[in-house]
Amino acid sequence: MTNQLDSDVSLRDFQTLIRTMYFEKDAERGVSGTFMWLMEEIGELASALRANNDRENLEEEFADVVAWLTTIANVAGVDLAQALTKKYGAGCPGCKKLACDCPMSEKP
Amino acid sequence: MTNQLDSDVSLRDFQTLIRTMYFEKDAERGVSGTFMWLMEEIGELASALRANNDRENLEEEFADVVAWLTTIANVAGVDLAQALTKKYGAGCPGCKKLACDCPMSEKP
């Protein structure tokens, strides 16, 4: 199969790709069941970050977390690209600056 | 400030935006400190998914999780678009099909 994604990735294309690949299973598993998989991947990402000795594995774990998060967005009917644009498209949601100058103790 | 993102989002553009907005703070906080923020957002996402009564909040929580994950990728020096293309660009990493036919019990 040819690569379905360019080296850059449109988040909408990625969400569609994940939907095409997994939606039938995802819907059957539901939000809670899918969240368990996300948590497993979060654990694997933590482990890879902590070990910090296998670059390829670290990249895979980031990819897996994004993929499972996208899967949950599909089941919940959320458009990730739209959600990101709305919250972060106009700069930091806290201070509204492009380079955030919120106090360090405050989000984000 | 004008909106920095189109209604679709290039993952590379988003990672650059998050870097511009937050990298100085992110680098100071480091991977572990930033991971704590990601976990807080994961909890808020779980809460929003469970309540399932506030669409706008649910979208925000998805956006926040993607943003904190992207922040950690910046600190760890991982290009998310490249990581996704490598792992998912050629279909399901398990069965290599575009519409996954891996057994339900197996990843993914």
C-alpha cells in the first residue's frame, strides 16, 4: 500500500485515516474501552520518555498516543482540527499572545 | 491577533505554533514537569467524556490534550508529523490494511 500521509500531516486527513482504519472496531469498543487503550499507550510513552535511549521507539509511542486520542475523538464525534483551531488558533488561550507571557505557575 | 491556523490543521504548523507560544516555559519545566500537566488534562478529558453534556468543553479538553502532548514532543525533540507518517502512513501497523482486520483482542 502506498503511504496515505505526506511527511507533513493534515490533522483532518489523519482523523479520516484513523476512522477508515479502525472506526468499526472503535465504535464497538466504545469510549470507555478505547480510553483504556489510550491509557496503556500513555504508560508506554512515559516509559519511553524516562528511558530516553531508543529514539525510534519514542517516536512510535508519540504516534500511538495521537492515534488512540484520535480514535476516541472519532467515537465521541469531535473534529480535532476544529477543536485546536478554536482553542489555540488565536494564540495562547490565557494571555492571547503568540509567545505566551502567562505567569509560570499558571496555565499553560 | 489573527487566527494562526486554518480550519484544517497541519500537524507541523501546530507543533511550530505550540513551540512559538510555549517553548521557553516548556524547556524550563522539562519533560517530567510537562508530563504532569498532560496527565491533568487527560483527567479533565476523562471527566468531560464521562459527563457527556457539554460539547464545547469536550472539544476544549481534546484540544488541551493534543497541545500538551505536542509540548512534550517539542521538549523531547520529536516531530509528530514524521512519527505519525512513519507508523500509520502505510495503513494499520498490525495487518497493513487500510481498513484494519486485526482480531479485536489484538492491538489496535
